[in-house]
Amino acid sequence: MKQDQTPQPVNLTDFDFLADVKIGVLAELDGRTISFRELLRLEVGNTLPLSRAVGENIDVYVDRVLLGTGEVLVLDDSLAVRIADLRDKSSAPKASAPVENEASG
């Protein structure tokens, strides 16, 4: 006899011991590839056009694993991201965010 394969809800109290662990979150607006020549010609005030349309959701990563998508907002003169969609971990492949240069931030 087969056991029920229906996913069970997660009991969050099972993770109380992890509640204060810090996890990096990255909200990625977009990316672009440029030539080394273009890089050398960059000056203060130049713009880099991106392919993502205005109003299009951005990708949100937790520890370089795609969590879902979000909407960019301005709240009290600061940028924020409203989570719009959470990735279904059972149906989507893992995606990794670009590796940040540790020296830059």
C-alpha cells in the first residue's frame, strides 16, 4: 500500500532554534553584459540601459537561491521590495544569483 504523497505544511515551531540566524537576501534588478572597452569608457553620469521593463517584477534570492519575485517600491525615501510570488520549490529548478565581490560590500 502506498503512503499519501501530499506535502504536509511545515510546522514553523520546529525551526525556532534557527530564528536568529542571519541569511543574506539579494533583490536583483537586472543584469547586462558589456565589453571591456565599454567598461573602460564608463564615466560618472553615464547610464546603462537594462532589458527589464518598468514595472516588471525583479528576482529575489536568499543565500543565492531563487526565492521568488518582487515589486520595487519607494517607502519613506528608501527602496523596498514587496514579495509578489514565492517559487514552488518542487517544480522549479534552482537558480543562483551572481556572486558578489566580497570586497565591495
